[in-house]
Amino acid sequence: MNRVQGLWDTSVGKKAVMAVTGLIMLAYLITHVLANLTVFQGPAKINAYSAFLHGTGGALWVARLVLIAALVLHVVAAAQFTARRRAARPVAYAAGREPQVSTFASRTIRWGGVLILIFIVYHLLHFTLGTVHPSFVEGDPYHNVAAGFGNPLVVVFYELALAALGLHLYHGIWSSGRSLGVSPPSPHPLKRQLAAVLSVLIWAGFAVIPIAVSAGALR
Ligand code: HEM
């Protein structure tokens, strides 16, 4: 136990926790985007998949608990990591600071993360609990998706959050490889093909759905 506590107390330990929990959530996002894309095949497939998931009972709750634990640990480690960084450098660099290998994605990782967190709360109220949905039907995700993007403001909010998610994944996937030591230091730190391909595919797979509904392709 002391060794776990000791690791958690270090900045490297917090980065490792962010990496492992991030990869758990990435696995969920890959299955979620693939399942969501079946919406283009009509109601039968996506509704059957949802019925299967809800029919698993205990297994669904185990998966939910793993995801909740991963999200909480990810956010707590990130917040503590940031607080520690600020405490170590409370005064800004007098001469400004030229980032060495930072990208737009790495510089927006914290505020992007906050937006994604707000999105997750809204999304659960929208498609799981239905409390902010205009005509929620339990067990009919096809209808819920097709009717849930009728309001252009909701579409814009989803698209902004999904753009933040794409950037977060681009930085996070690359950074988790470095934190866990599976990808060695590279002489080309801005070359990140795997992170780029995965984050673009996941972003595009989600982002196309609200746009397709707005364009009348799903009803
Ligand atoms: C346009 C993009 C998205 C669409 C259309 C969508 C659609 C849905 C639908 C229909 C459900 C309810 C499924 C059911 O009850 O069977 C759901 C649940 C969920 N979605 Fe999404 N989703 C999208 C993006 C996301 C993103 C980006 C995340 C995470 C960052 C996410 C996380 C979740 C979670 C955690 C649940 C709850 C699963 C459960 O019931 O345990 N979704 N989504």
C-alpha cells in the first residue's frame, strides 16, 4: 500500500495514473463510436445493441463503475498535477517562454478537459436519463439520437465538445505512451502518427452524427 501511495505522491505517478485511466476511457470511446455509427444502418442494429447492453445487468454496472473510477482518478490526478506545477512556478517567466514541443492540443488540454467534463454530464442527462431531451424514449436510442439534435444550439455544443475531445485525445494518446515508457523519446517529438490517426477517426465518427441529423440524413 505504501508503494502505491508513494507513487501517487509523485508527479510521475500522477502522469501514469492519467495515462492508464485515459487508455481505459479510450477503449470505451472506440466501442462507443463504432456502436453509434450503426445509427446509419437504421434503428434495428443500434437499438438491438442497446438492448443487449442493458440486458447484461450486472456486467453493464461493472463497466460503468470502472469508467466512473477511471474518470474520477483521471480528473483528480490532473488537478493535483496542475496545482503542483503552479506551486513550483508561481511567478510567470519574466522573459516569456518559448514552448519547445508544445502543440495547440497540449496547451488546451486543461480547459478542453473541463469542457469535456461538462459535456459528459449534459450527455448523460440527454441520452441516458433523458431529462434534457425533447422526446426521450427509453430503449430507443435511434429515436433519441435522431430527435435529440433538433436544436441547433445542442448541435453546436456537441461539435465544440467533440473538437475539444479530438484535441484532448491527440495530446493524451501521445503523452500516455511517453508517461508509461512504451514509446521512447523521439528525435521528432511532433511526429505522432498513431495519435493523429486515432484521434481524427474518433472525432470524425462522433462529429458526423449531429451534422447528419441537422442535414436531415437521419430522421
Ligand atoms: C455525437 C456523439 C455521440 C452520440 C450520438 C452518443 C450517443 C449516445 C447514446 C444514444 C447513449 C445511450 C445509449 C443507451 O442507453 O443504450 C450514450 C450513452 C453514453 N455516452 Fe454517448 N454519444 C456520443 C458521444 C459521446 C462521447 C464523446 C462520450 C464521452 C466523452 C460519450 C459517453 C457516453 C457515456 C458515458 C454514456 C452512458 C453509457 C451507460 O449507459 O452506461 N458519448 N451515448
